[in-house]
Amino acid sequence: MGFERRFEARKEIHREVTGLTAEQIHELWVAAGGLDNREEQLLPLSTEDRLATVRRNELKRIWTLMTEDGWETYSPESDPDVHRWQQAQRERQERESAAAAGPDPELIRYRVVAQRTDPEHPGAVTLTHYAYAESVEEAVAKVRQAHEKPGGVYGDQGLYRVVEAVEESWDSKVRQQEEARRRYLTTILENATATVRGRELEDPDADLVRRLDDFFTRAVVFPDPHTAGVHPRPHQATFGWSSEQPHIEHASDPGRALALFLLAYLDHYGLALETAVRTGDQSLPEPVGGGRPSPEAEGGEAPAELVDLVLAVCEQHYAAVTGTSSEQWDKELSREVVGMALRTVRLADREAYPQALEAYLVENRARLEKLWRIYGPAGVFPQGVYHLVEMPESFVLCERIDHAPMWLRGVWGRECESDTPLERLQEAWLHGTSESDGR
């Protein structure tokens, strides 16, 4: 049974089930023998048997599609396979009308490229021929046969060898693009999953993950549903929002992987997404990140004892690096800056933070010395440009720049009038000291 007969049979089924629910379509599938156990038949099937098979398969496909995607009623306009079959029919009709006096419209046009094997031969390095055939093997055979006569490309055995044979039809281009897109999405999925592995959020907000999944699927996985090729269902794929039915959000494995990757990334830097929650006429921010409170709630003011302990660690190492004494330092200002830095340390990590800071400063001693040498008061820059370097609390800021830069900048921006001092310290620490430790 040919393509046109199957296509017309499917069209009749689509007209029959338009507007029906998944349950009603399932009943039609059962009535068509969908639940019967059918052993493989060795004898050729009659046309009636083939049409019955098409009906069963199509009803099952539609019912599965509606069940998986939560459709209320069936509509052919929202069915991607219907669009694909219609496109295939149009292409067949165009080939038939355009090739009335040309090659068989059932044949595929192939491009066959041969490469010269003898670099000393005066002929072209590569030669390209075209052939209409049912398969790539047949296309290569036709080209070789046409050019095997004496003096031809393949007349001298081994002078040229075929290095490429690909379809030239519009269909093949679409398939190649789709295969490339699938490889790209597979790379996204694998890389995002591998990056998040071991850093998963304990209790991610399900609604937020669902909405981010929808966003990434629309923006990255299926960004343009209006061009040729394989695409998701139109009501799912359009980038935008509508108040019309069926209100189905678009989901995909790469979209969910990117959603979890984004939440894990923000969590790593102590950030959280916020949404507007309306209470009467007021709009209040509410954290909706992966089950953890906002930076303000988690990273609240640190106890005075912890501030003093961390400052003492900074002063000890600062004095050893710079040779300055505590009499030159503004203790109150130092406590304020250390307090800001500690707001970017998670509550669960604060008890052990002084020891972690101590180990960090020991490990980065060479970088700290270079920071003081280049950016300190006796360095190459005018005094005051990098004035945070001249304070012992700069050591805890350097550690935070390495481990929570975005969170630190957020806290600093809320507490200080200018971001410039922190930006200059970050520039000096990340770029001006990178050679000493191979960074």
C-alpha cells in the first residue's frame, strides 16, 4: 500500500476523532482490535488488512500522544505528525509535477565526490558528480559506471576514490539539521547533568523547576516552531504566553536539566530567585529558589564573637605579609567589613569558617604577598586607588571573592554607597596576582 493510500486513510481517521477525548479514542482503538495479541503473519496482507493495521496504529498513536501531553480533546492542527505527513505529501506532489520529463520522482538526487589518490597526477584534486538513485550504493555505482570508460575519472583503476556520497534533496537537508540539533541537545543534557551531579538541591521548588523547564524548552530546545523540520506540538512550542486553551506547558529532558543547573549554579553563589506574591494590593518578594531561604535570611548578621575571631585571623596573616601593626588599623571599620563578608557564609559553615579561612590564607600566601607588593601603598599605583588592600579585612574579602563573588557583590551593593572599592580589589586579586599560582 503506497504513501498516498496510507495518507488518505489517516486523514479519514483524524476527521473521525477530531474533538474526541483520549478515553473515547481509546474505546475506538479497542474496538479496532487494539488489545488483541497478533502474531506475525508470514503471508502477504490484503489491502483491507493493511488499512485495519493503519487504523489501529494511528488510534494508538493519537491516544498515547494525548495521554502523555494531557490533551483534553484531539485536534489535527496540534499534531506534529500530521504536519510532517502533509509536508511529505506536498513535496511528493512537487517532485512529480517538476519532473514530468526528468528522472523518476521516486529517486533521490545524490552528490558523489571523488578525491585524487596520486598527488603527482595533473587532474583536479576532487571531482563532483550527481546521480539519481534509490540508495547511496546505487548512486556510486551509476557514477562509476558512467566514468569507467578509458580516459574517464575511474578509467584508471585507483586513480580516484569516492570520499563522499550524500543526498541533495530538501528532505535530506532537514534530516541532517534535525540530527545536528539532536546531537546539540544531547550535549546540553549530558553536560548540564554532569555539572550538577553532586551539587543537587535537597528540596528544589517543584513549581519553579517546572516553569524554568518550560522556559528553557521554549528558548533553547525548540526555539522556533515556525520553520521547516521536526518540531514539538504548536500549542507547546510557541515562545510566548496565551490565555487560550489548552494551557499546556512545554517540557523536555534538556529543559529540566538546564533548570536544575541554573538553580544549582545560583545556590553555589548564594543567590535565590524571587517571585512576586500578591497580598491584597501589595506585592511582596518571596524566595522560591531550591528550598533554601534568601541570602538575607540565611546570611544574616554574624555574632560579634565570630567577627572578632575572623578579624584576628586576618590581622595575624596581614601583619606577617605586610609588616604593619594593628595600631594603624581602624578596628570598627574592619569589624563592619568582616561582618559584611560573613553574611555570605552559610549558617552551617560559620562555625568552621575561621579554620577554613586560616587554611586558605596559608595556601595563598604568595598571592597575598604579591597583592601587597603591587597594589599596596608602596606599589606602582597611586595611594588610595586600591585602598582596601591597605586593610587587614581585605584578606577575608579575597577569600569570599574566590568562593562567593556574586553573593559578596550583592551584600556590598546593599550596604555600601559605591561598588568601586570592591571592584578594584576583585580586579587586583583575580587578575593582578594570577601568575604567582598559575591561575
